[in-house]
Amino acid sequence: MTDPTLQTSVASPEQRAAIQSLTLRSAAAIAVAAVATRLSIDLPAGAAQDIAGALIDLVTTLGLVGVAVGRTRARGPIV
């Protein structure tokens, strides 16, 4: 018998956020690998996936900062 506390739930594609999408991460990893190949850079195994994940996180964070700045400016006086 299996222990129910060790079971993990797998989210369906409808429940998963776009940022967690394997398709998006795979496409970003392929793009990073293509750029590295074009620039003649030899990446270690798994580096393209790590770089792609970091780039997705960076773009998401910068987008959230942009939204916060925009909301702050919208609430301030119009000059």
C-alpha cells in the first residue's frame, strides 16, 4: 500500500500558469541554445534550460515592476 502523504498532485494544463508551461520553457531553452551555437559558445549540459528559466523569471519580474510603476504614476497628479 502506498502512503497518501507521498503522492503529489499534477496540475492539468488549464490549471497551470503560462510561466510554468513546459512549452514556453522548452521554446526559450531552444532559443538560448540556438544563440549560443550561433555565437560559438559551448554550453554545459542543462545550462540552456537554466538560462531560459532565469530569462523568463527576469522578464516576468520586469513586467511586474512596470505594472507597479504604471499604477503609481496613474494615481499621482497629472502634470
